[in-house]
Amino acid sequence: MASEGPEYIPLLPGSPRRLSPQAGSRGGQGPKHAQQCLKMPGPGAPGLQGGSNRDPGQPCGGESTRSSSVINNYLDANEPVSLEARLSRMHFHDSQRKVDYVLAYHYRKRGAHLAQGFPGHSLAIVSNGETGKEPHAGDPGDIELGPLDALEEERKEQREEFEHNLMEAGLELEKDLENKSQGSIFVRIHAPWQVLAREAEFLKIKVPTKKMYEIKAGGSIAKKFSAALQKLSSPLQPRVPEHSNNKMKNLSYPFSREKMYLYNIQEKDTFFDNATRSRIVHEILKRTACSRANNTMGINSLIANNIYEAAYPLHDGEYDSPEDDMNDRKLLYQEWARYGVFYKFQPIDLIRKYFGEKIGLYFAWLGLYTSFLIPSSVIGVIVFLYGCATIEEDIPSREMCDQQNAFTMCPLCDKSCDYWNLSSACGTARASHLFDNPATVFFSIFMALWATMFLENWKRLQMRLGYFWDLTGIEEEEEHSRPEYETKVREKMLKESNKSAVQKLETNTTECGDEDDEDKLTWKDRFPGYLMNFASILFMIALTFSIVFGVIVYRITTAAALSLNKATRSNVRVTVTATAVIINLVVILILDEIYGAVAKWLTKIEVPKTEQTFEERLILKAFLLKFVNAYSPIFYVAFFKGRFVGRPGSYVYVFDGYRMEECAPGGCLMELCIQLSIIMLGKQLIQNNIFEIGVPKLKKLFRKLKDETEAGETDSAHSKHPEQWDLDYSLEPYTGLTPEYMEMIIQFGFVTLFVASFPLAPVFALLNNVIEVRLDAKKFVTELRRPDAVRTKDIGIWFDILSGIGKFSVISNAFVIAITSDFIPRLVYQYSYSHNGTLHGFVNHTLSFFNVSQLKEGTQPENSQFDQEVQFCRFKDYREPPWAPNPYEFSKQYWFILSARLAFVIIFQNLVMFLSVLVDWMIPDIPTDISDQIKKEKSLLVDFFLKEEHEKLKLMDEPALRSPGGGDRSRSRAAGSAPSGQSQLGSMISSGSQHTNV
């Protein structure tokens, strides 16, 4: 190997060393897109095998020089591009090697000047695009670029080292020349087959084998039902290839270079799809170190330190191109990411293939949740229509609307408020019946069971998808440390030693691998962060409660102010309720954004070690803060409003001048319904239309304007025909699924926690989600850079949060029915106090008497409009009358009803919990057909291994049998190799058994 002479390997971009004179010896006969190369002794760096991938049209150095295995093209962006290269926008400039990943950074140079003072840092760019000639002062067409400042020079050296390490790992790079004063540079990365095969084996990526088998349905009835269902739903199926044949499945097995004969490898370039290729490259990027950047590990650390700006895989082309060529992105846009196909099912398999399992599971979960909202919406509408149909038969509301009863009620405020007749609240009482009727209790039980059914069906669907996506038995991948964690560990080690920062970094160059293996931060190091988290979360919750209290004060003071004016006195309750709910909505939307940023900051100061730990802690904090923010106003109306009012003559006052607000005559349930509906609908509409649609478009426009103002030297031809990496760079970066999940989880809470007060909540959630699915789809396909494909078996911590909300909803609905509604008082009256077993007289039973002469001085109504003098007024409570031995004390009815309320809560909660456990027990987590198929796949895999091994041994023996006189030798060889063959076969069987038992 040493006799082959020197080899030329690529010179990293911007290297301060001068180019070899041999590199430009050919003059104008060189290739159009020349390269910078550094002459190195020896055949090449280790790990750089496979020179067959070299583009023969772009030699590096002399023509007689042996070609290097790693090609690093330096392309002048101003040169015209051939038609062949233009048609292949997903490949290197040779139109052969596919771009699997892109790194982007922004460079900046100082003003151009002669390079005589800086001979070591000059780079000659000749006008015809060639590189490598020595600069000569005064030559026409030569442009001398000055040195970078210290920070830019340091970043440039770090990029050089990182890119060199990537090439040592076997990756191939291509990038443009830095031939302007400033601009963006894209480093295109290609993973050759050797690297893909090696990394796929390391990552244990399951790939399809040659063996296919039929997926059988359970029985004849199940087959017929499935066929009929498929025929009926055919107009709703998306027209994608994945749905064409779902009866056959390939056996899958982790990729192994020693068992290549097992796999159906027709073309090495297409064996791994684009998502898998980018995933493999991303794994290499995450583990590649950079010693110049303080032993920084991985691309995420380099991006955090602004050495690179972005790293992303490419989309599969344009989604709206007029050409006939079809790619997965265009197919997803046509069949999934448009509002016009809202009625179709989602192509989940294609989503998973394009975006990876993590995003595929999110959209599968969202689709199942949306489909489950259909039956709950139907039942909710039926409950609402039942209330509308029975409104005329509701005896309490008829009694309230009967003006002959003439219940004279006590004033709602001091001085300015007069006595009033209960019949004036007729409209509120009738409206309350729409949401407060016996069907509401049934609907609450149904929704509790619905939540359990939804979670159980999701577990089954998750297992089914895991089987078809080959996720069963995958191992948790080792996660790399976060950049912030590495920095914190480094700072701690520097503090513990008396060495300087430079000395410490030099001595730890060989120890950086050991640092990643153990957690260097103890609880003492994290204690300040934990303390700050605890204090900040308490402060945020207290802030939310104080804002809720501020809105309460607003309601009280506004009601008192409007009551002073005769013109506004009649609409006081409607005005105060509507404005207060709008204020609550605006505050919730603002605090949602603030709390999201605060939760991220609090999680950062905890310094979690891995990204998964960071994500879980961030989700818990954000959910806690947003849960309190979204539901605290609703909890106040449901359980606290009207409970601490006092009674006439002994009211509870705020700030010694304002009475606590009371519920409406028909109860607080109607106001709870209004509060819930406005907050839920407003949150969905505003967040969807402004935050999810408007804000990303404004960001994109702002970034486009910024790029246009900074470019200054843009090439018009290039801007007219941008490359795919340019188009993707202009898109929004992918920031994770947490906002998408969080929005749906909060909505799930609205649907389940207070459904007893608002049966139409599932309907509005369904309408929102039909749009939300396509909105998220359009965002992922058209507005975001392509995310890295992440393999995961489940939705993680979100399932635990959903399960917790489902259990909490049982308790909250039990208390809403027992405390907020009149369901329990009506039952108690009907079966304990009614003379004829009906609700006649119920309104009179709920009203207590008060002697107006006992009103405090200065609180009596001024200029009363009532004709006769009022001696007694009524108020809604269960208290003893003024003529009783203990006037105004709680009556026996009060304690009877209170005990009935608590008994209902206990019975309702235990009944629903029992039914939920029963449903959970009756529905197995793993579908029977899937468990049968998994068992079948294990046996098929072993049989397939045996068959392939026999074929392999037979092929090995055939040449010996054909050779003359080779019969005896073949027999002896077969006899001699039998034990080894058996041992090899035994190891093959054992490995197959190990796989299938995972």
C-alpha cells in the first residue's frame, strides 16, 4: 500500500495552509467545479474505503493520482449548472450521490484587501471558478479576501475539524465556496453504502427480509365484516401505495452485514429509505466530537454554540411542483395536508415512512381521538336536544316564570338595588334546564367510560402499529448528553481544580469519553435549580390565582357600578359575565405563552442530562402551569362562586364595600356553561388562527426580508432556481411535538372535566380537530423543515397525563352534579318533602325568608318601586325563618341535602371507577390477532433462517461437486464441515430465537 505513492485528500474549507501547486497544474483544462486538495502521504485516512463512489469527472490533484475515497467538492455558486444537475435537486453536483443531510452556517468576512500582509490566510478565487492557483499581485480577476475576526476564525477552525471528523467516519461532504463578503453556506452530507450498513447494524435497525407472509383475519365472520367495511370506506381511503396491499407483510430482522443473504437488496441506493438514511447520518453527527470546541460532543452542541446555524434532512422535493413526477411529500400534500380531503382517513403508514415513528404515532393518536369524539358528540347533542324538548315540562322553571307566585327577592346590592320579582329571571331558569337535567348525569357517566374506552383502544392501536411498523422489541437507544449539561460539568471540573481553563481542557482531551458515561452533577449541584423551580412554580400558580381574584374583584365592582345607573341596571349580570369571560380568555392566552417560556427556562436551569429527560420535565412543568391557567376560572365558577356570600343582614364583603357575587337564580351551572364554552372556543379559534397560522407566516416573512437585506450579493440565476437545501432552509425549524400534544391535552380536559355542565363540548372539539388534523399536516408538509426520524414505541408521558385527567374528570363531574347543579336538591325534595311525589313547590322550598327590618342601616333600597310595603323578602338558601327559635341558622333540609350530595359523590365515583376497571379488564391491551401474528412471526423467522442456511451450505458445496475428482474431497469436506455447519446453524437458530423472544 505504501508503494502507491502519495494520496490527495480534500483540504477542509478555509484552511490557512496554501494549496498544493500541483492542484492547479492543469490550468484551464480542469473541471469546471474544481476542488481544493491537500497532498498527504500514504493511501488515506483510516476508515475511508470505497473509492468506487468517487466521481471520475472531478479528479483531485494530478490525473495520475490515485482517487480519494472521500470526495469534498467546493462549488462556485455563481457558475451555471448543467441541466442534468438541475433536474436532480436531491443529489450532489454529480447527480449520483444523494444528499442525506445538510448543515448550514452563516459566514462573514471583513472588507476585501490585498493578502500580502496575511499570506497564510489568503484564498484565491479565480473568476473562471477554478481554485488552487497561487495568487499573484496585480493579476486581473483575482479577488483577495481578508481574514476573519477572532470569533469567526475560531468558529471556522471548529467547523473544519468537525467536518474532517465526519469524513473520517466515512461520510462524504460537498459545499460551496465562500466567495462573497458574507452569506450562508450549506454542507451537504452523503452516507455511502458502507457507512449505512455499519450504522444500521450498530443501531439494530429492522429491515425487511426476503420472506413475505399473509396476515390472516380471525375467522370467516371477521373476514366478511372486514371486507364489507373496507368496501364501504373505500371512498374515504387516501390514494397512497401503502393502502393498496395490507394483507402481506415482510418478515423483519435487525440489519447485519454477516447475514446479507437474508435481505432482499435489489439496489443499495434505495434499500434504506430517505428517513432511515437521514436518521443514520444524524446519529453520526450526534456522536462526532470536536476538540477545538472544548471537546464538544455532537452537532447539537455546535448549534448551541452558534458554530452551525441549522442541521436538517431534506424534504423529498417540492410539494406543489407542476411536474408529473411524484414524491412522498407531494403525495402527502395531495392526500393528507389539504383541507379539501378532510373527510379522508390519514395515510398513517406514509406519514410514518416520511416523518418517522414518533410523529406517526402523534397523528395516529390524534386521528383516534378525533374519531372517538364522533359518538360522544352524538350523545351530547341528544342530551342537549332532550333538554330542549323537555323545557316546557320542567316544573321548577315554570314556577319561576309564573308571575302569580310573586316571589319578592331581597336586593342584589346595597342601597341602589331594589327588591325584585323572581319571575324576571325566567329566561335564565329556562336556559339552565338545557344543561341541568337528568340526562346530564347519564352523559357524565358515559363520558367517564368514554375516556377509559379511548385510552384502552389507543393502547390496542399502539400495539397494532408497533407490530406493523416493526417496533416490537426495539431497544432504547443510548442518548447523548445535552450541550448545557456538558458545559455545566466542565465548569464544575474547572472550579474543583486550580488549573487554568486551557490546561484543564488539554488534560481532559482523552477523558471526554469517560465524562459522558457517568453523571457528574450531584443533587447538591442541582439543588439551586430545584429550589428555583419550586419557588417559581409556586409563584406562577399564585400569580394565576391572583389574576382570577382580580377578575372576581372586577366583576364585583363593575356590577356595583352598573347597578347605580337605571339604564344599565337591567343588563348587569349579562354584561359583567361576558366581559369577565373575555378578560379571562385574553389573560389565559397571554399567560399560556409566558408559562411555556418559563417552563422551558426552569427546565434548563435544572440541567437534565439527556434530551428525553429534558422533554419529560418540560412537559410536566408546562402542563401543570397551563392546567392551572386554563381551568382555575372555571373551577371558581363551578365550586366557589356563590358559596361564600353570606345572607341578608350578614353579607360577606370585599374591601369593606362590595358584596361577594352570587349565582344567578337558576344556579351557577348556566354561567359555568358560558365560561367553559367561550374559553374553549376562543382558545381553539385564536390559537389555531393566530398562533399556529399567523405567527409562523410572519416569522417566515420577517426571515425572508432579513435574508434579502443581508444578502446584497445574491445571484439572480440562483435565486430564480434555488436548490432544495435553500428552500428547506427558509422553512421554520422543527421544535418538537410538545405544543401539539399540549393543545390537545388541554382540550381533552375541557371535554371530560366539566362535561356535565356543557354537553356540547365534544361537538366543538370534533369540529376543531377536523381542522386541526389538516392544519398540523399542512404545517409539517409545507411550513416546517423535515424533522429527524425518531423511533419510539409509544407516546410516552402523554399517556400518563391522559390517564390522570380521565380519573380526575370522574371526581370533578361528580362534584359538578352534586354541588353546582340542582340535581340532588330536586331528588331530595321529590322523594322526601313533596306531597305528591312531583317537583311542584320546589322553588318555594329552596327559598328562605328574611325580615327586611333587620337589614343593616344604610343598606336598605332607596326609592323602592314596589307598591306595597315589603315585610319579608326571599333569598336562595336553606335557613330557618325569622320566626323560628334559631332564626337564619341552617335548616335540617340543608344538612339532609349536604349529606345527599356527599353520598352521591362517593357512589358516583366508585360506580364509574368500577365500570372503568371493568372495561379495562374486558378489553385486552394487545389485540388477539396481533398476539397470534407475533407468535406466528417467531416460528416463520426460525424456519426462514433454517431454509436460508441450508441454501447457503448447498451453494458452498456445489463448486466442489462439479470439479473432476472432487467427489471424495467434497464428501470429506462436507463431513469435516458438518460440525461447524451445525454449530453455525445452531448459532443462527439461537440468534433468531433471541430476536423473536424480545
